[in-house]
Amino acid sequence: DDPATFEAVVARLAGEEPADDGLRRLAAAWFMLGQWTMALTTFLQRAAVRTGLPRREEVEDAVEALQDVRYDLDWLVDLLRVLDDEQILVLHRPSGRGWALTVGGIGDNFQLHTLIAATLLSMTDDRLIPGMPPSAAEVAAATDGPLRPDGGMQARFHLVDGEGHWIWNEGVPADIPVVDGARVVLLDPLGEARTWEAGRQFAQMVPTVRLVRVLDRDEAALRIVSVPTIATPQHP
């Protein structure tokens, strides 16, 4: 916004050479990047925009390359990494059961944690995990309701990926590695109570979670025993 600052940047880029129009456009693009980012973080909360974005991988690589010098791009990076129509295998070690879910529009693993619990915990359905599911207020916070329910959000499980490493709630679903063709989330008993305040990172992004099938006992057992036991530090 400051013409003097802009001209100083152009002069620094040009060095001893005269500043041409291309150099000035490059400098202008750098200063306008924040405004473009605000627009993109709004539109990318819509699934149709994310899935239809041309050259998405190239855009993601370019934005990630700037993260160390442009901290205002962090949300944009997270949105570009959002998974849509992605299969996740969820395994429950205590019961030996497993389920295939299709997920989309989930901004971080806090939200994924809540939505897995909402989908698979049940007091009545014997195909699922016996237990009290998240409250209606927690589910609303993780989908399309008020972001911060009274009492906050409650952890139900300890999450482990298919390579045996802890899944940090602070990460995103795209961080979960693909093992034998699918991202794997292993549910272990929760060691200690964990809570957090907000149900989702992006207020306008509506998530989808669909239970596709219940794994048969043999398939679930094979998947569970294939997850190695790895000691992971308690804090990232």
C-alpha cells in the first residue's frame, strides 16, 4: 500500500539495471498476494472449487515454496491439501473391527477425530463401536453449526496411522500415509482426557463422511496386525 516501499522493493530487485515492466509486475504480484489469498481461502472451502481447480498440484507446490517467507499463506496451504472423496480404513484394535469410510472437506485431524467418533460410536448399532457418540453440539461444531460448543470438544480415541505412528490432531488428513492402497486410522483406547475448543478450522467448509462398508472380521484382523508398534514421543 505504500508507494515508497513498493519502489524500494523494485529498486532492490533491479539492482544496477533499469526496472522494466515485467519486474514491476512481479513486485506488484508479491504485494497483492495477500489479497488473492483471502479470496482463495473463501472459494476453496467449496468442494466444487477444490476438485475443479486447474493445475492444483502446481499451485500447491508454488504456495508451499513460499511458506517460510509468507506466513499469511498457511491456511491456503491447508485448503489446497484438503482431501475429497477419499477412502479411509478405520480399525478398532480393542474389538478387532474395521470400516471403510469416504471422507471429504475436512480441515484438520481434530475435525476428523470428531467425525470418525460420530460415525462409528453407537449405543444401539452392533456393527459399530459400543459407546456414547459426540454430543449434537460437538457434531454441529465439526460440520456446519457454531464452532465452539459449551464444554469444548472431547477426544474419544488415540489415533495411530498404518505405519504405527501417532496421528497428531494438529495435522491434516493428507498427512496420514497411504498403506496398501488406503489411508489407515487405527483407534486405540484414550490414555488421558483431551479437549479442544473449536470443532473445525474452516467455518464455511462443510465436511462429508460416509460409511461405505463394514470390513469382515478376517480382513479387519489382517489389517490390524499389519500395523507395527512404534514408540512415538508424547508431544509433536
